[in-house]
Amino acid sequence: MVASKREDLFIRLEDCTEKLQYMVNSIIERYGFDKMATANKEEAIIFACSKGNIGTELEITRDYVWKINEIRQELEELDFNEQETNNGKM
């Protein structure tokens, strides 16, 4: 049971990590965060109009970070409980 729980957590962790990576890369690419500066007034206006979308995408990204942290805590608890069980058997 512990092995299947651990496997499920690792699958969820991998899934969230891939989604987080996609979101970060997408935000950087879509809104030109990889550029040094806005090239012209038109790009600046488009960027300013995209502020709401950027905020929403950053909130989604934050949710994935929270999920990853929750999964890490679950894995740590699982490891701790497993160690406690093994120490009790000795």
C-alpha cells in the first residue's frame, strides 16, 4: 500500500512539475519576458492590456507550486511513517 501511495505521489509530482514548466515557459514566451525591453509603443500597449491575463496565468502557476509543495510534504510524511514503522520492528 505504501509503495502504491508513493508511486501515485511521484506521478502527481511529475505531472505538476511538467505543467509548471509549461506555464512558466509559456508566460515567458507569450509576453516577451525573454526580451530585454519593449521595442516600441505598440508593444508596450499590448503588454499593458495583457496584464490581466498575465496575472491569471501567474495564479495558475502559483497553484502548481502549492500542489508540488503539498506532494513533497506527503512524501516526507510517508517516509517518516515508514521509518517509524521500520524502527518499531527492530
